[in-house]
Amino acid sequence: MKFTELRTQLENWLEKETRLDKWSIDTPEALYTEINNKLYPTNTIQTVRVKAVDYFKDRDTTRLIFDFFITYRFEGSRSIEVEIPINQIEGLLLQIHRHFEKQWSGFNEDITSAKGLINKDLIQITRDGEEFDDWLVTGGLSFSLDVLIEDEDFPDINPPNPEDPDVDFKSLSIRTYRSIRFPVSVVEAQLDKDFIKE
């Protein structure tokens, strides 16, 4: 499997697992997203570049760890303990990790292992600026995959590799050079002949 295909499939899978409003490194701008006449807290998901890469020569597999962070915005006047569904966010993150292990372990013959890694700080709660600004609740997702990675071209950053020249050998001669101080043996004399002739 090619690395770029793997990342795309993983991101598409996440979009089916939960509602994601926008892929962005920025925090959500609006407070609410309306779906079927109901308001939900707006969220964004940030993808982090691969955190760790280990290569296992004996299995010809590469271990990749993908991290994602989903951030929800809530009104600053809400009570963290009562009015913000922290428990639901925690439950969702744990559920996604569980589904990942179940669904990705046999997802593709190139994937030999799939594990959901629970971060020590599963959820972080901060203010968006000053003391009474909106709450930002960020949950972390971390996935470990052992994959048979194929080589691929990267045309947007590298020119194509030049093709090997088409060489057609018609003859090949091998000769040996020796000091004239020593007598020529039968084997050495034989080496002076052409091994391949046209």
C-alpha cells in the first residue's frame, strides 16, 4: 500500500465515524453547526504529520503513528461541569479507538497490525483567549499501524526518475593483466580468451 493512499483512507474512515465540520489547523470559528434543524457545537479536526516511523526488516513492515485532534467550541458562559458534554466527547473518542482496532486489523492485506493508542491527556479544555471567552474542548486520537509500504512517485515535489538506458550487449570480453616476472599458468592463459563472443 502506498503511504498517500493509506492516509487518505484513514481520513475518509474518520469522516464516517463522527461528524467533522472542517479539516483545519485553526480552532472552530462559529459556535454552532445546524443539521436537520438542530444545533451542534462546531468542530474542526487537525491532522498531525506522522509522529513515529519504525521499520521492521524481518517483516518488511513499517510502523506508523497517526495523530488527530478534534476541537469543539462552546459558549464561554457555559459551566464546564454541567453544560458541556465532556463525558460524551470522552465516550466518542474511546469508541473511535475501539472501532479502529476492530475494523482496521483486517482492513487490508498490507496492514499487519492496527492499534488505537489512548493519549495520557485524552481531553484538554482551554479558553479561546481571555477569562470569559469561549471554551475549546480538544480530544486526541492516535492510531498505530504496521503496514507493507510500497514505493511511489511524488510528482509535485520531485521530477520523474530518468529511465534506465536501453543497453543491448552483443559481446563481452574479460582480460587479465599480470606481471611478466611470473610464469603464465594454464588457468591464467585461459582467462585471456574472450568469454562471450558475438
